[in-house]
Amino acid sequence: MIATKFISWNVNGLRACMQKGFIEFVNREDADFVCVQETKMQEAQADVPLSMNKYFNSAEKKGYSGTAVFTPHEPLSLTLNGMGIDDHAHEGRMITFESEGFYLVNVYTPNAQDGLKRLDYRMKWEDDLRAYLKELDKRKPVIYCGDLNVAHKEIDLKNPKSNRGNPGFSDEEREKLDILLSSGFADSFRCLHPDETDRYSWWSYRFKAREKNIGWRIDYFIVSDRIKDRITRADILSDVYGSDHCPVVLEIDI
């Protein structure tokens, strides 16, 4: 069986990233699915010159958030309404692509923000999302990916002690990922690289953080437990530039 190849990348503005090699990267990687977060655009605002199907979910607020999936495949169904819950349906944060053998859920998770001022909403998002993923998982396996805006363990960021309690590394956010992973799901990268250190997917633009590899692993592929043994590759493409995040890759026999 040939593995299906998935890529996820927070491009921090798709139009800007297209000027920095995005199209060339996608064409070179030849993936089955390219999931993008933080497009910061409406579908009509740019021509994306890729010879594949393009599915967008844009925020109502222009220049904000937004997700997209690029693939040569066509969905059995496509869901853009944020889990079917109105609270989550306005920021373009989710695309669910139903394929014959799995659900692909591409997500840009809400940031808890400075001072954790949006933490209450983030907690509701996490609970509703977990329920949504578990419901999908009853029907067929789930591949859940994106910028999840959380470093799970201390191994997943360079400076855990000084960042404890900050957005993306609060106890509350980390616990929600613990609960999800104990609910029938697995972190694909840690399945293959359980103890690997200094592997990050996001770096601040300040203080030469990327040059010094002072980063966070906050971009994930999370899969249903029952297909985790089929993972053949889980990687972080830290040599790919164009955003403050780099792409992450999953290859799985599905």
C-alpha cells in the first residue's frame, strides 16, 4: 500500500507566503493533502496557482485567521461550519474533509492571548472539539492537524520554565491536550520520535529565535489510536521558510 502524504502549515498570511516559495514548496512535495492555517484572506482575494482542488474557510473579519485545504482529491462531504456550533463558526478556523477511509480535520486553534484573556473561550473550544472528534471517530478514523497553539510537554519548547503559564503553555491548555490524547487519539510525531528534543515548528520573529532554534512545537498531526501503527513518517520541515511556522508532515498507510 502506498502511504498517503499530508502536510500542515501555518503560513501566517497565504498571499505573503506565496511570495516566499509556497507554490514551489507544494509542487515539490507532491502531497495528497496540504492543510493551511492563518490564510488571512478571503478566497477571492488571490489566485492560488495550484493545479488541484482548493477549499477555503475564511473568517468573517477580513485579514484574520482562515484555513484552506489543497488536494487533488474530492471530498465525500466538506464541513465549514465549525463543528456545527455557532460560537465556533465565524473565524474560519476549521475544515472537515470526509474521504472514503478517514476524516481530515484541519484546524487553526484560537490563541488564549496575552494574560490568558481568551482562555475561557479556548477551554470551550477544546471541549467542543474533543466531542466533535470523538463523534467522527465512531464512523471512521480521524486525522486532526493544524496549529494547535499549545506545546504539550516541556520537551516541546526550548524554555519551559520561563514560559509556564503563558498562552500556549498554560496548565489548562496542556491538560486539554492530555485529555484528548487519552480519549482515543495519538500525537503522530511522538509516536515515532518519543524522546527527540529541539524539534520545533514555530519561532518568534524576535531575538533571532529561529537562528538560535529557540522554538515551540505547536503544529501537529493527531490521529485515531487505531491507525497510529500505520504511520510511516512524522516530520517537521524546519528548513522550510516563508512563515514564522514551518510545515509538518504525516505519511500514513490509510
